[in-house]
Amino acid sequence: MKIVVTGSGGLLGWHAAARLHARNCAARFQGAPEPFKLMPLDRAGFSDRHQLNEALSGAEAVLHFAGVNRSPVEEIEGANVEIGETLVQGCRDAGVVPHIVYANSTHAAADTPYGRSKRRAAETLEAFAPRFTNLVLPHIFGECAKPDYNNVTATFIDRVIHGRKPSVDPDGIVHLLHAGTAAEAAIDAASEGLTGAIYPEPRAMAVADLLAQILRFYQVYRDSVYPDLRSEFDRDLFNTYRAALYPQGFPRPLALNADPRGVLFEAVKGGGGGQTFLSWTEPGVTRGDHFHLNKVERFLALDGEAVIRIRRVLGDPVWEYQVNGNSPSIVDIPTLHTHSIENTGGRPLLTMFWSNEVFDPDAPDTYADSVLGE
């Protein structure tokens, strides 16, 4: 299936593209045909008629995440409608009538410039596409969301990490949905031919409680303790928090307790369970070159020298972290980032890995993808 993801440079578009890429990676690893021909389309593509036509030609589905939620009032009223009209005209020019999955908003029911803009855009797309899915989304959070860009979770995380006090509406309520959950709903709608309105179920919580949860993450994780990750919502929120620490937040040196008997240090604490395993890696050999959608993972070199490389899925740049067993330092791998560890020393490398979940070969949440693109 050729599937176009508009707004691919934004939070929802990137999460959707990464998950489509993950399904292709899994198929390729198993020697099967890739199920999707992925065509990311960013905002600039809507201004380039040739690029828009090339992306849409032969498209069977469009996940339409491109939109405007921050703009002067006099502009936002028509902005999303204009983007929708451009998409419709692009489809006509390309001679396709794809299944359109539109990322709408719960605000579309409100009589505001933004609400009217989202509502009219949906009407424009539905009038064109016989197969139309109106995916109505609440407040979205997720890895690599931008702070100060109509995303309260990302803004709170940014303030907490940098020691700044955020402003809080004491009576505010947010209805939170992870970007990955929204992306999966969009992909499933296109893959399974689901039409009509879809309302993914969010987690309602007070704005003050959201901030308190992020502060708890900061307080325990600062001391190298994982919070309890058995709840999917807590795991997703914690993964969002961890991703915001990159690239400067790692490696993190561990406290060494030395006495005449030797040295002791704590490798992993908390998390609510999981799995620890060790590996020996020969000089010059690289392990990894894969990414995870949900799994929390820690790397710790115990003996030898290595470089850990991390790259955002479908993006740049590559971050490199030098680690060695003489100065034990942790690197906690962010979700939706492909990663590897290479033995750069002259003797075998001993590495400890920890994951928040026991490995399930039937659902490994591991997608082969070279960090260096080789």
C-alpha cells in the first residue's frame, strides 16, 4: 500500500511515519515484502506542486496530519481549510481518490477560529473522499514534541528539566493521548478500511497532577531510579520525558562506592520489573542497529571500551557517546531512536543491558534499522 503521511515533520506525522517504517523493517527482517510504500510529505511539499503530485500519484491512503494550530487569529480561520483544499486539488491532479484519514481535534466542536478551521477542513476532505476517517484527537503528548508549541506536556517537561517553574491552571483538565496511540489508530483505519468518526480514549487528569507526575519522574530519575513502568500510560509519559533529555543528558556516570575490598555501584533500580542480560562483544563488532517503539532500555559498559550511537528514526543527526568499564556510565536509549554499540577497544567488551519488560520473541518490539544507514 502506498501511503502518504502529511505533516511528517510534526509530532503526529513523525510518529506515524516511524511506525509505518517499523512495520516495513519487521517485514524486511523476516524476508517478506514491505507492506507500505511510505511517502512523507512535510509542509513545504504543499507549496511545491510537482512534489505534491509525485507524492500523491498512486497513493491508496493519506494520513493527513499537516495543519496549523498556532497562528494569528485572522489567519488560523482559513489555514487548515486551505491545506485541505490543496490536498484535494493535489489528489485530483494526480488522478487518485485515496482513503483519507484526517487528524481532527476535539476542539472542532467549539465555535472558535481554530475549531471552525478544523471542522471546515474535515468537511472539505469528506466531500471529496468516499473513504474518509475523521480521527478526533484530544491533547497529544509524545517523544520529541516541541515545548511552547501548544503542547502542555512538552512544555512542563522542558521547564522541569531546566529548573524553571511552569505556570499552572489550578482548575485545568487535560485529556491525554500518546502520539503513538493516535498514529496506530490512523494506520489501522487506513489498513483496515475503517471510515467514519473515531474517538481514541484519552486519560483525563488535572493539569496540576500532570506536572506533579513529571516532577516525580525528575526527582527519582535524577537519582538513577526508574519509576514504576507497569502502566502503559506511565511508560509512555516517562519515555516522553526521557527523550527530552537528549542529546546532552547522557552518558550519566554512576556513583562508585570504594573501600579496601574493592568497588560497588548500583546498575539499575526500580522500574517495576524487567530483564537484565549481559554480553561479550569482540573487538570491532557492533551490536544493535535497531529501535524500539515502547521498550525502556539501559546500556552499561562493565569492561572494555565502546561507542554508543543513537539516531532518531527517519532522521539525523547521529549522536555518539564514548563509554568504558573503568568509569561506569549509563546510557538509557530513547524510544523511536535506532541505536548500536561498537567495541572500540582491543579486548572483548562486557556490557550489561536492562529492559523494563521480559523479552517476548512473538512481540519483540525490536526493529532492525542501521544507525549509520548502511
